[in-house]
Amino acid sequence: MDVELRQLRCLVTIVDEGTFTDAAIALGVSQAAVSRAVAALERALGTRLLRRTSREVTPTGTGLRVVAHARRVLAEVDGLIREAVSGHAHLRIGYAWSALGRHTPAFQRRWAQAYPETELHLVRVNSATAGLTEGACDLAVVRRPLDERRFDSAIVGLERRLCAVAADDPLARRRSVRLADLSGRTLLVDRRTGTTTAELWPPDSRPATEETHDVEDWLTVISAGRCVGMTAESTANQYPRPGIAYRPVRDAEPIAVRLAWWRDDPHPATQTAVELLTTLYRNG
């Protein structure tokens, strides 16, 4: 079976215009070329698609189904062409849990003002690469190193580690906590995208852990008092909750915030984004 896009386009245009003559005019080709394309499509599919009379052309039952599929195929192809031609007119930045914390609104506003020709989109994808591997973004905000064979990255800033506890937890009454204060608790972690593991504690005082895969679930469990959490400062900025208290962990190392991209296919605006984010974190 050899079906071509031009055949599908001819079929759809005939149905839309009502006649072979009008379809040929709309497509800018001869009527004979339209007739040959549809005949070839019917041979390839082994079925009749159009009913022809001296006054009109109407699709058969099969033809109606083929036309519906053809419209979707042609729309996908048109979208693919637009993306290939104008892909650099958009910049998609992925993130897993929190984007850039309190810097997120400033980054969006400054980008729109300085680079209106490149539309910015922030995309939440809860995966280890924040959407890079999935093709959902051009750049990704990550808070742990990625595979250096496939990805490049740049550190744009540092964030404090915060403890997250239920609002009525005794630790919520403190201004800050230490790692030792959490060693006897159950720590809720996301092993795919999170920045916290039991290895932050000495081997003889590591907390028990439970696993989660989504920030909303993480917040719900912690607010109920079942577990505690540790996260980057940006999470507290992006997900304030009445039932959650965030407190700095004063003896925990800060978290490096990285902007990552495919090593062999960087977006043209990569360096610009790195410089703007570095400035925001430095001045923030």
C-alpha cells in the first residue's frame, strides 16, 4: 500500500469544495491531476471513496471515515512543518516539582520584555530529566546532575534545603532545624526527581523513608503528620500550604539549581536563558 500526502490532500479538498474542478482551483493544479491522485488513492486502499455524478461529488461511507483520518494526518503534518520551521520562536523549559521558586515570575516577565520574539513556556514533567528525554522541553530546570554523555548543564544558582512538616508538628514552632532533629522521623522522598536521600545523614542516624512520585501527594501526606520532608527552597515558594510549615535545615548543604539541555541539540536561546537565570539568583 502506497498512500501519499498529496492524495489525501486532494481527497479532503474535493469533499470541502464539492467538485473536482473547484478542488483543482483551490490546490492550484489541473483537474486531471486531482482525478489521478484520487484514483491512485482508491487503488491503494482497494475501495471506492467518492460517488461521482454530473452535478456533485459525495463521499461513500468508507470515504467519510478516510476523510476524517486524512484531516488528522494532514493537521499533524502541517504542525510538524510549523514546528520545524519556527521551533526557535518558542522556548520550552521543563521542571519536575518547582520551577524557579520565587524567581519564576521575574524570569517570565523579564523574558517577555527582553525577548518577545521567542515565546516562553514552562512545562511541568515529573521525570528525572524534567521533560528533556520525553521531548517535552528544550531546556530543563534540574536539581541534581544528569548523564554528562547526553546532556550539558550549567549551575545558575543555589537554594537552601528546607524541612517540611505538618503545621502542628513540634518542629514547626522552631525557626530552623538540624538534620539530627529528623533522624528519628519517617522521610517522604521522590527517588526519581527529588534532591533528598537518607545518605544526607550519618549511617547510624538515618531516618526511615517512604516513597512518593508527585508533589501534591507529598504535600498531602506531610500535612497529615504521617511523614516529614526535605526539599529545595523553591518548593516552599511555589507550594505554600496552610497545613505545611517549611523550616531551614541549617546544617544541610545547599542545592545546586541547574539548567540542562541536550548536548548535541542546544536551543539557540540556551546561553541567554542561563545568563538571565544566573543574574536573578545572584541578585535575589
